[in-house]
Amino acid sequence: MVAGDGPAISAVLAPADRRLRRALGLAGGLVAFGFLAGALLAVPLVTGLWPAAPLALLQDPYLRGIVAFTLEQAALSALLSLALGIPLGLALHRTRLPGRAFVLRLFLVPQALPPLVGALGLLAVFGRGGWLGDAFALAGLPRPSIYGLAGILLAHVFFNAALVARLVYGALGAVPHESWRIAGQLGLSPLAVLRHVEGPAVLRALPQAASLVFALCVTSFTLVLVLGGGPAATTVEVAVYQALRYDFDPGRALALALLQIGLVALALAPLLMIGGSTADLGLGHAGAARRFDRPSRGRTVLDGFVIALGLALLLCPLAALVANGLAADLGRLVGDPAVARAALTSLLVAVPAALLGLGLSLALALAAAGGGTFARLAAGGASALVLVVPPIVVGAGWFLLLRGTGDVARLAPVVVVVAQAVLILPYGVRLFLPAIVEADRRHGRLALGLGLTGWARLRHLEGPALRRPASLALGLALAVSLGDLSTVALFGSTDFTTLPLLLLQRMGSYRSADAAGLALLLGLGVLAVLLAAEVSGRQRGETRA
């Protein structure tokens, strides 16, 4: 849930502002809930389509295998991500070498990189025709294949180990400075520091990290679609897509969609029960490491190896992606009318989606910071629901609803814009909420004494504090939208093609050079948007200071 200090903030809000924030939270929650769950609930009533009986589905050996594989790959992916991410977070916090801040920024790249682009980078290194395959061939060994479970696990570790590392780093940064100082004064050994200081902090972050990564892997669509390699490596989300796109079995698709929601809800249940924040996706600023424990040569060597391993897993696919992309005919691709149309479509979708997502995030964050208990619950529930109801499931509901009541092709852009807008809610609320809470605590009583309410209060009090997080949230929203495939997968057509969908089509038609070039252009575009947003946010923060 989204946490907010309701009573403390409410004490410095005028009654009109409390009512406004309560209304914003309820309105934002209704919009998110209505879009995410409304379509699935309305499909049986409007179209007459009812989901197949879940028990009947589970009697099908093939579908039982899909459910089992979904849980298996998510569990293994989470374990492997934790196995690398926890030592990596510890190593990053322990290191006293220069460049740690830059390395931490590098480990944000997987969270911003479009999944399809990341998958191509992994194929360029670990696939049959990749760098590793060439090395195996030179050694007289058969070329490896990463399609199937191995490729899915590798991709999930690539994207999620860095997330776990940042969560662990943040948990260590929250350890009181006195604990590190006492550890240094007592001369505790590295093992004692791990047992008494680092270990408890990691254990506090472990349930959140494990539950979140497991849920992200259960809802993984693009990576499984590209790297699954066949029916033996199919997850429930991919089965929903196949049931609508290829088999057109609406009843089966609807039942699988509800089953997927149940699986994700069970995955997130431990996180919600312990009070963790589904909105905290490791995007916040990690705490500064001020350690006084004595260094150890053996631990330093081990930490250096772990950091080198993490950087190799991150940088090798990116380097291969750049090399293959530069080898493509980029000039021809840039001048290709299909690429130009897809790029324009992506922008026409991303800009309104980002602005709508930021508006909803701001409304929910304001409600969470002083709108009352019910408004805070609505804000937290809306941001959590985004993780519980995956994009492909949302798309399936709206696809079935629009097919029975209207023109799917005409309304597809609207559905995709709103779907991508709600995707940003967990990130946007996480970025906005701390700034609003801090501004209200520092200047709320002054604003109350001056009679600032409504728009005037938002402009003069919360507004300056929101400049930096708003820049970061806008960049992140644009990046998520530009790289998203899951929301457009069901609605794509010759008249509605985004860059990720065009990239998938070029991959499917074995135009590997074009795919590599498009992946490079898309990846660079997304990273450029995030870099510009971060630079703008830093400048706004410095101007405010």
C-alpha cells in the first residue's frame, strides 16, 4: 500500500483542502479501478461471454502445464535474481572506490530499457549467432540456444537482479549511522558486521524484494513471448494472448485472464500483509553509505568480483546491441516510411499517456498525503491494482468488450493510451508522495496561516517541491510508454503500429539486421528521454535550492 502520514498532514490542511484531496483520491482510484477491472467485469454482462469453468480448464493437462511453468519460471527467476542481487547490493554499499554513484545509475538501465530491446541484446550475446555462440563454435563446441526456460531465466535475472541490488542498497542506507559507528569502534569483523548490522537490514528488505520480483516474473509477457521458444515454455499471460490473437477463444481467454489475476494477487499477498509498498520499485535515491567498519582484503576481492559479474551481465548485452545496431543500415531505417509512421504513432501515444499518468499519479499522491484514511486506501489500492492486473489482461478485457460493443480498430489508440497511463501509477505515486509529504510538513502551517488553499496552495507550496520528481516521472512515463509492447500487442494493426510492435514484426519475419537497428534506435531514444528528464530534474532541484 501507499503509505502516508495522514493525521500529521491533515493537521496542517484547511478543511477545503482535505475535501479536495479526498475527492482527488476517490476520483483517481475510480478511474484506475474502472479501467483495470471494469472491462473484465463488464464483458460477461455486455457481450454475454462467460469464462470457461476454472476447474474444467485445470483438467486440461496442457493448461495445467502452463500454470506450473508460470509458477516454476517465476520462482526460479526470483531465486536467481536474489542470489545475484543481494550480494551485489551488499558489495555496492561496502565499496569505497570512486565511481559507485555512476555504477548505481547504470543499474537503473534495465528498469528503463524496453523488454524487447533487452531480449535482443541477450540474444546477441548468448544466442546461437551471438558472441558466446561464436566462441563455442571456435572451440569446436555446439552453439548454445537460450530459447526456452534458460533464456527466460537469464532475461529475468538481467532485468531484476539490479532491482534487488538497489532495494538492498536502500535498506542498508536506512541503517542508522550510529550502528556503523559502533561497529567501527568495536572493531567488528566482516562476518560480525554481516550478522549484526547488514543481515537484519537485508532481511527486512527480503520479503518485499522476493514478492515483487516474483510478481514481475509472473506477469512477464514480452520476454516469454520472444524467448519462450514454443508451447513447452508458455506462461498464462502468453496463453491469454494466443487464445485471442490466434485461436480466438474468448471464454478461454477470459478464464485465463482471471486465473492470471489470482496468481499475481497470491504473489503480492506477502508484500501487502507485511505492509510493504508495491509502489517502491527501487527508483528512489539510495541512501548514502557512511560506514566505519574496518575493511577486509578478502571481502574487498569478493565484492569486486560480484560487481564485475553484475556489470558484465549488464554491459555485454548493451555492447552487443550497440554493435549489431551500428552494423545495420540506420540511414535506410530512418528514411523507411513504416519506421517513420511507427515512431510518430509511438509519440502520439506516449505523450498523452505520460501526461494522463502524471495527472492520476499526482491526484493519488495528494490523497495519500492527507486526504483521509479512505482516500489513502483508494490511492494505495489503485497503485497496487496496476501490479495485480497485468497489461495484457487489461487489454484482453477491453478487446473483448470493444469487439462486442464497438469498433476495436477505431478505439484501440484510446485504450492503449489509458492503459499505458495507468502503468505509470506505481512509479509516479512513489516519486510524488515523499515530496508532497515533506513540503506539507515544512510549510503546511505557514500556508494554513496565510490562508493558502486549493490551487494557490498547490502552486506555491507543493508545486516547487514537485518540480524535480515531476521531471523524473515524466521521463519515466515517456520511457515506459515508448518501450511498451504488452498493451499494444492485441490492438496492433497495419494502421496502428508502434516502434516495439514494428520491431517484433521485423524479428518475426527474420529481418535481423532491421531488428537490430530498430532496437538500437528505440533503446537510445528511451535512454535519451530518461537522461534529459534526470538532467532537467537536477537543474530544477538546484534552482529550488
